[in-house]
Amino acid sequence: MMKLLYTTRSPYARKVRIFALEKNIDLDLVPEDLTAKSENLLKNNPAGKVPALILENGQALADSAVICEYLEYLKPEPRLIPTDPEKRFQILHLDAVAKGMTDVTVSIFYEQFLHKDNVNKPFLESRKKIIHDCLSFFESRLPQIEELHAASINLACGIGYLEFRFADFGFRQQFPELMTWYDKFIQHPSLKKTAPVE
Ligand SMILES: N[C@@H](CCC(=O)N[C@@H](CS)C(=O)NCC(=O)O)C(=O)O
């Protein structure tokens, strides 16, 4: 069976787990400790990040987008990355914005984790503004994220991570329509099963 190196908190690993659940692909989930990275992780992904997938022949795949692309290739149905070029690049664009928002959220977590007593306030404020702008972008595109696809999954993972770490940012109040979408979207069994836990 393929092995997925992951953490239960990682929004990127969560996207991969949701893809696998939707496609009924069994993965052997191997937990990683990112404060003491295993040799296995560093050997398979020298960038030291989860998720990393190890195929049955030993080949490693790093990065959630690459792994999801592989799972889509392995089992095309249900389609989560459209093939029709117009739809495909629309979704991939939304997917990239969702990933950008998650990257920014994760960078805030690291800043707070590393500089607890001396956080860079202007950095945090500029990062929060990016998150705000991304959420606003998606709130004005609700029809495009109605269905289950790479971008809607990625966005739900990003918002899930935001709620998990920074529920006090106030985005629930600022984006009620998007959060109504989110609360409904996370009822999908694959999302319920992968909610972040410490
Ligand atoms: N672009 C990567 C990002 C993966 C990533 O940043 N993962 C975080 C956990 S949420 C990580 O492994 N961080 C460890 C580190 O950067 O040292 C992906 O999409 O898989």
C-alpha cells in the first residue's frame, strides 16, 4: 500500500487525504513529528515538508498538488481536477489562490511560534489583510465552489486550518455567506473524517 507521511494538523496533507477518500484509494497514514523530522521524511522529501507520498515501488512524491495530480491520474473518477481546458484552468486558478491563502496562514503560525514575545506586527497585519482579501475573493465566487473539486477542497482545508489556529481573527463575522458555504461543505464525510486535530 502507498504510504502518506502526514500530520493530523496539516491542511496540505488533509487535501490529499480527502482526494484519496473520495477516490476510494487506501493509504497507509504515517504520522510525522515536524519538530523532530524523521529520516524517512527527509530522505523522501529533502524539503522536510508533509505531505509526502511513497509509492509501492519506493518512488516518492512531494507536495500536495503533485500528489493530488497523481491520485487523479491513478483513479480519474470521481474527477476532482476537470479536464475541459476552460474549466480546468478556472479551477486551478482558484486552487492556487486557496493554496496561497493557506501558505499565508501557515506563515503567521510560524511567526507566532518562533517569535512568541516579539511578533512582527506589521508582518502579521499585512498577512491578515491577504487572508481577508482571499476570503473576499471566494465569497464573491460561491457558485464556482459549490461542487467538490480540487479548489473547493483546498479552500475548505485552508478555512479549516484558519479556524483551527486563528478562530479569533473574526472572519466568521466578516464573511457570513462564505462561512455558511463552509459549514455545509464540511459535512461531506471525507471532510468530516479529516478535520484537523492536535
Ligand atoms: N507546498 C507544500 C506545502 C507543505 C507544507 O508547508 N507543510 C507544512 C505542514 S502544514 C510542513 O511540512 N512544514 C514543515 C516545515 O516547513 O519545516 C504542499 O502543498 O504540500
